[in-house]
Amino acid sequence: MTKLRKIISDKSGSSAPLTVAIVLVVMILSCTVFEYMRLMVIASGVRDAVQAAMVEVATGNWDDAYNGLREGYSGGYTLSGADWVVKMDTGDVYSRLESTLGVKKEGGKYVKYTGPDVEYTLSGLSVSMQNAPLAPSNVSGISQLSATGTVDMEVPLSFGWGHLPPLKITMKLKGGFTPKF
């Protein structure tokens, strides 16, 4: 510590390289922190949009949900004759993402541009529906009508002059349906 004070208080001009090195280290650390914050903002925005689309898919099955008369126990069934038949759809999550996130389909991926640069790409979306059991005898631990899915997101880094690999995340999401009345 005293050696550092001695170097800093030195008036001979030999501390200039150290000052430049400290400024460069602070700039690199600042760039790293800002890049991390940018990635987290993009990831949380995409996660929220895909989550909202999953909730829309789950609630889009409202017309097929039978009136279970108990909150959260309704499932995707329709009465066909004297029997209840499973009826659910997975919706079109990508079209919802196109309108909410402004992504464009290119090849097998959905791409979001910021000016001429790619901000992120989405691919590998899979959606599956879990149906609530019809008239369960034991209501403890039963599942509700819900949609679960995964989507792969890839964000190219703006730090490192293109030499660093892009951030790749597989997001697991879930949306549920609970009848209000």
C-alpha cells in the first residue's frame, strides 16, 4: 500500500503508464458490466414476452375448458355425446412474438434487428399442454391446465470485437389457466 502511494505521489512523470493502465482496466471492467446488463435486459424482455405468449396459449384454451366449478381444476375437455373428449391447442406462439417483439423469420430462426445489426435470434420453440384431470377423486397435487415450453435464444456480444462466442440460453417457461368464474 505504501509502495502504491509512493508511485502515485511520484512527481517524476513515471506514473503515467500506471495511470493509463488503471484507466484501461476501469474502461474494460465498465464495458464488461454494461455488456452484462445489456444481455440481462434483453433476456428478461424476451422471457417476459414468451411467458406472456405462453399464458395467452393457456388462456386461449378457455373455450375448451370444462366448467369445473372449482378454481384451477378446469381442463381442456369438450362434451361429445355422453363422453368428455380432450380438446386443446398449442396456439401460434411465434406469431404472437412477431407482433410483440418485432422479430422476423429468416430461415429456421426468428431474428430481431437493431438497425442493421442482429440483436438476438430465437429458435427451437416447443410448446406442450398439460391438461387437468377430469373429475379427480383426490384434489391434492393435481395439475392445472397449463402450457410449458422452451425456446433457444442467441445474443451476439457487442464486446470483444466479434471474437467472443454469442450468449446462448435455453429458456424454460410455463403459463397456466385459472378460470375467473
